[in-house]
Amino acid sequence: MPRRMSADYPPHPAPPVLPPPPLGASLPAERWPSPDELLAIHRSMLRARLVEERIVELYRQNRITGGCYSGIGNEATAVGIAFPMHNEDVLVPTHRDMGAHLVRGHSALEVFRQYFKRASSQTGGKDSGLHLGREGSNIVGMISHLAHMLPVAVGVALAERQKGNPAFVVTTVGDGASSLGDFHESLNFAAVQKLPVLFVIENNQYAYSTPITLQYACERLSDRAKGYGMFGEDVDGTDVVLVVDAARRARERGMRGEGPTLLNAVTMRMRGHSEHDDFKYVPKALFEAWSAYDPLLRLEKRLVEQHLATTADLERWREALGIELDRAVDEAWAEPEPAGAEAARDVYRRWDESWTPPTGAERWGSSS
Ligand SMILES: Cc1ncc(C[n+]2csc(CCOP(=O)(O)OP(=O)(O)O)c2C)c(N)n1
Ligand SMILES: [Mg+2]
């Protein structure tokens, strides 16, 4: 017999307070980014938004295949945590963090090469679009297994310390992935070792179709920090000014030897989990409420109010970037995929008639 569900099951997250407060409302003037910094932050957020909108469009045209995840709605967090970091600091981003890659100088051309799986991409056309990495940029390319980047980030911090490099490490994890065992092991170890790491929970209300109301029972995910003996706080993840400030303070704390920070960035996933998902399970009213918190529009409103840009400037920048992306898409599209033999290199073991599968005895020895 089919199981009957009540109309309001599962319990959905509460909508955000409307209207949203002005950007950076609670922040003293001396902690605000400078006007030049605000404009640079805006450039990265706009770039992230337009690159990802283009990726969605290309997916709809079947020119991009496979998983197609975006950080639309999450740009203030992805850009805000990366922006205040120094070049020697290491970023360990995940699947909603296009903005972090772009802050570090990843070009749109490189992004489209990766998504089109071109031979010229960093992974030689052999890996998924979102597994962006970049040699020499101090970004660790992600793997898909949830929460598995957390121990990697902690390992990087430990290795940097052992090498005597004063580097800070920033990594992200979803609300869903925060329920996995690696989250606990990583935060505990980092706190015990007082490693300079910022753990950012991108708390975007859903993990696939599971709402946060079914994900955790504590009031705020930042409350968990106390249990590990580290500093933790919540931040409005759609307010880039507050996110930059929280990340800056986390860095200062870490570099003073005070250990890791847990930042619960409250945001909203403004699209389906991936583009194959029509997100029908999210109530329309929730989307509507969150659309008032659009991180890019909130920043643009502030830029105009502060006379750092006019609405005509904003339009011009969008248009110029659109043209740059057209060119980058065309250039990457025209490039070849890896040739057959090359595509299999490093992926499959070369076929060799004389090879016999290992029995296990080679490694463990005979038990007799
Ligand atoms: C160990 C593991 N289990 C399941 C998946 C499939 N999966 C990918 S993303 C995802 C949901 C993640 O939700 P959350 O952590 O909240 O991050 P979000 O996608 O919302 O940013 C799932 C179940 C996976 N990649 N790895
Ligand atoms: Mg989530």
C-alpha cells in the first residue's frame, strides 16, 4: 500500500526575515572592505553568476553533459571566503564554489575547457566539469565524495605547518555533508592540533531533497564548534561584506595560533541540486522569500547607494562580460577532446597479456 504523507511533510525550513537588512548592517565602518575591494568582490561575484548561468544554458543545449551543479545564490559565500585569503593560503572548495576559483584567477576559458572535457583542460578532458583544479594556484581540485575534502584540508594545513609555511586553509562542506563522519574527525583533529583552518558550512537549506529540518537537531550548526573546542559563528551567507569579515577574522585567529574556526554560512540553493532536478519539492514561497536575498543584487544595490557604480555601469559590465564569455565558449568548443589512446592514459591500466590480477597474498603474505 502506498505510504500516505501529509501535505506539509517534510517540514520545510522557515523563510528568511523580510525585507533583508542592509548589506553589512552590523559591521563597524573600519571593518568594511575598501571601495576598491568592494568593486573587485563584485567583479568576481558577477563573473561567477554569469559563468554558471552560461554553464546551465550549455547543459540545456546538450553541449555540457554529466552532472551540472551551480552555486547560484551562493556567490557571496564562495567569493567572500576566498577574497581575503593570501596567495600562499590554500583553498579546498567544493561543488558550489565557482566564485572561489574565479577569485584565484581561474579564467572563463579554463572553466569551459574543463566542462567541455577538452584535451587542453587541467584534467586533460578526463574528469567531470566541476572537478576544477589548477596547478600552481593553491586550489585543491575536489573529489565528489561528500565530506571527503575536509580531511584533505586538515592534512594540507598540517603539512604546511610541518614544512614551516605560514599558510591558512579554507574549505567548504554542505549542510548534508556535515552529518558525515569525516566532518567530526576533521574538526576534532584540527582543533586538537590548533591548525589554521576555516571550515565553512554552506548551509543552503537542502541536501538534494532533504531539508535542514531533517538534517540536524541543534539550533545552529555553529553550536557544534563548542563541542570541538573551536570558535564558531553564524553568518548571513548572502551578505558578502559580513562573509569577508568573518573569513578575515578566522584567518587572523588561525595565524595567531588560536586554531580553526567553524563558520555556518546561511544561504539558499536557488536551483535544483543539479540541473536534472526541477526542485519541485521546495515550496515556491520559500524561493520567493530567498530571492529578496539574492547576494549579487544585494551588493549591487549597495554599490549604487554608495555611488561606487551607476545602474548604467552595472549593465555595461554585464554586457562586456557576456561578450568575453561568448568568446571563451567559442574558443573552448572549437578545441579537440583528448584522442582515444590519450583519453585512456592514467585512467585504465595498460592491457598486458602477462598480467594476472593480485590475489592479496602479495601484500599480506600467506596466512599458513
Ligand atoms: C559519500 C557521498 N554520498 C552521496 C553523494 C551524492 N550526493 C552528492 S551531493 C549530495 C547532497 C549534498 O548536500 P549538501 O551537503 O547539503 O550540499 P549541497 O549540494 O546542498 O551544496 C549527495 C547526496 C556523494 N557525492 N557522496
Ligand atoms: Mg545543502
